[in-house]
Amino acid sequence: MAEHPCDPTADIGPHWQSACYPFLFAADKVRRLPLRRTELPGIGEGRGGVMILFIAGATGLVGSAALSLALVDERVEKVIAPTRQPLPAHPKLINPSMAQWDPQVQRSEWSIDGALCALGTTRAKAGSAAAFRAVDFDLVLSIASWLRAVGVQRFALTSSLGANPRSPVLYSRTKGEAEEAIERLNFPSLTILRPGFLVGERHEVRPMERLVGQVLRMVGPLLPASARGSPATSVAHLALEAAVVAAPGRHIITSADIARY
């Protein structure tokens, strides 16, 4: 019998969201914070300035878009983006090898002001539930802990619609557990973004995600804001703004907020 994408034992990836939307809307609505009287929670309320930015996950769909934006942003003096594969050289970019990057022992040579994390994989790509968790929880938390230890003031985490530490779905539960663990680090400013299905062009071929993305583009205007696809460029822009100018406190940006952005 074929696996249902909402089955917690299923080999699920980001496309699970389209099938699980009815369940995820409720979870996301319960855990969200009320919108503040600004365009989006916390964005644009802090003080910006020339800064050094750290990006985790700079080769992914959201992370690569955030990197492109940061490199042309006059507020950002340097971008530190550790990756497994070398990135194209840029005068503003510092690109350490992820293979040699150990957040627990690494000593910062830079005064990092803000950071955004767009790390993530799927159970199918990782190969097992344990390997998936090693990236989406262990690595994310390890990097966030190191950033907090070296004094980072603003942190933006790309999570997911439906993130819930008590969810029976592996993907949602892991994302929710990562959110809770990072909240306990007490960043002065923490912004959590919970996009829906990410829409954008990936370097790798994912036929199911491409199909879902095409469907969402066609029917998006007819759907509630929380059910629409989340453009990766919009998520990247909001994550960058949060890392640069978010106000103190904890801020949640939902899929509905992203759709209206």
C-alpha cells in the first residue's frame, strides 16, 4: 500500500505539505504570534547599519537567494557562508569549507552581528530519519548555539508551516523541536519564518515538488493566504531583513504573512 504523505513513518519531503495542508493550518494558527502594527512582526523596527552577516545553508533554495541579496546589500559589509562546495568568489564573501567547520571548537575571527539559517534536507535525500534529524535538528542547533556563544544579536530561522514538537509527522516534529531548542538559546532578537511549500527553481531535479509548485502557481490566487506557495525569494528577503534590522524579542512570520508580503 502506498505511503500517505501525512503518515509519520512515510518517507516524506517538502511536497508532503500540499497533502497535509488541512492539518497544518490548524497547528500553525495555534502557535503563531499576533501580528504587530507593522508590515511584519519585528521587521524594520530595529537599528540597522554596516554589519557582518552569517548564512547557514547558502547553497539551498532560500539560502542561495539570501546570499545573492546580501552581497548587493549596502548594509552588509561581509558575508560568512560556510558550504560543502566552494561558492563563486566575491569581494564581500568569506566562504569557509563546511567539511572543516566545527561550530563547537571554531573561534570566530569576525564580530558577527546577525545570522540567518536556511539549512534543511528531506528524509528521502538524507537516507534515513536519523540522518534527516542530524541536519535539521543537530546541525541547525549546533550552529545556532555557536552563533549565540560568539555574541550574535539577531538570528532568523527558516522553519516550516506546521512546525510542532508534538506532531506525529517526522518533518513537522523535527522543525518544531528545532524551534523550541533555539528559543531556549535566548537570542536578543529571534525571528522564525514558517513558509508553506517553497516555490522557486532548484539546482536539483525534484519532479514532485515541481509539479506541486506549478499547481500552486495556477490556483494560488483562489486559495487562502496560508495555503499558497511561499516564493523562496520572499522568504530569503524576509530572513535577511530579520537578520539585519529585526527588533528585540521573538517574532513569528507565517506562511500567510509571506503570501501577503
